[in-house]
Amino acid sequence: MRLTALSLAISSILTAQAVVADEHTENLQDVVVEAEGGTSPAVTTTPMDGASSGIPGDAADFLRDINGVSGIRMGGQGIDPIIRGQSQNRLNIIMDGAYIHGGCPNRMDPPTAYSAMESYDSVTVIKGSQTVIYGGGGSGGTVLFERNAPQFEEGKPYLGSAEVGYKSNSQTKEASVDVAA
């Protein structure tokens, strides 16, 4: 009998809430969220005209300014990029659609040492293993150096620029010419 009285009391309390509940509901207006489409945090595209400190010494020097990319100096001159703790052959370095490999077995001349940064329009860094679309070996990431097609003015079917420089580290003089017709 005691168990029946206790179960009756509990069921009465539980059903009382449903009886007392307010049946009025309020309809709210729709919430509209407007924002720019997000990009993957693993992909960073940097235009060369957006370089904060001018033209860098080499490509890896430029890459070290990108979040998530660092570098280690090899052989006194070249900087070998590191993405997510991986470097060397675990990174795909692609310039104008071609894979570039280091020139020395001890990475004194990493692949980024062969790029003339002033001649590229943008650099895209893809971090991680989703870069298999650019071939195997890129478990750390892929770095794409890209040039845009030249835009000619009306009546002027040519473009050109010339640059001269000096590197104090190796006491070397440099010159480059970029011509399109």
C-alpha cells in the first residue's frame, strides 16, 4: 500500500507540470547571417604586391612571413622551408607547374633558392596531406609559385622590367629582366 501511495504521488507531481504549462508559443523572426565565405586555414595565398617588407632575399625568406611556415638555414645561404614540422622531400615545391628539387644532398641549396621572387605574382601554401592533388611526397604541404598571364595595354603589346641587386652575404651582383610580348 505504501508503494502505491508513493507512486501515485510521483505521477501526480509529474503530470501537474504538463497541466500548468503555458500553451502560448512565440514565433521569432528568422535570423540571417551574412559573412564572407571562409577559406581553409590550411591554404594561404599571398600576392607578391602584398609583401610587407619588399622583395625578400629568396623564396624561403618570404615563406617564413606566412603563418605556420618556418625555415632552417642550410649551408650559410639557402633557407629550407618547414611546414607543420616537415621539410625537405616531404614538401612539394612547384614553380610554374614544375617540381623543383634541391641541388645538394645536404640541402645547402634548397629548391626555394632557385626562385626569382620578383618574377612571381603570388605564392600559395597548402599545409598538410590534402595536397595529394599535386602528387605524392607532399605530406607536409605544397608551395605553389604562380605567375599571372600578362595584361597588355591597348596599342602597347609588350611589357618589361629590369632589376639589379647586390647580396652582401656572398658578395654577388644580380640582374634580372622580365619581358613579355
